Amino acid sequence: MFEKNRWQLPLISIAAGALAGEAVHELARWAPAMQQTLGLMFLGIGGFSIVVVVLGSLSQYRRVAVVPLTLVGVSVAVFVDAMTEPAQNLWPFDIVFWWLVSVVPMTCAFYVAKALQRKAG
């Protein structure tokens, strides 16, 4: 799907990561139990991994770049949240936190998507 235009996959990955980051942040606001770090962490990892599975399965080639590009989108979402909430002044640490916590599950999700794609034929 993304093979004709080489800029489609990177732009869609960054946008999807940003939207997933914003969705996780908004869900955490609505659900009081998710405002704790552990619940938010699992919600974020799950959401970001789903984005990587979908994008990884749509690409015909091995594009491991989906993972770091999605993390760039997550960084954009954290930055936007920091700009809209002035009390959040440690946003660089939030970016590092999400990168450290999410990179391994997202990479695993990418390889699961590729394995499912090969199995489907």
C-alpha cells in the first residue's frame, strides 16, 4: 500500500503515533484508574503496539522504520500535551519514558505483523 510514494509511510507513522499518544492521554483523563502510572503505561504500550501492527501489516516491505517513526509521533503528542498543560514541565522525561517503555513491545508487534502477513500469503 505504501510502496508508490516513499513519504506516505513515514508521515502516516508519525501522525498515527501522535494520534495514539493523544488518545492515550484523553482516555487517561476520563478513566480515574488509568491516571496512575502503571495503568497509563499498559494503555500506552497497547495503543502504540496496535498502531505498529496495523502499519506493519499494510506495508509490503520490511520497514522497521515504522517503530521509531511512530515514537516520533508519540513525542509530538507529549510535546503538544505539555504546551496545553503549563503544569507539565518535565515533558522531556515523559518522552524518554515512553520511548524506553514502548520500543521493545512495539518492535515485537512489528515482527508479529510481518509474521501474520507472511502466513496470510
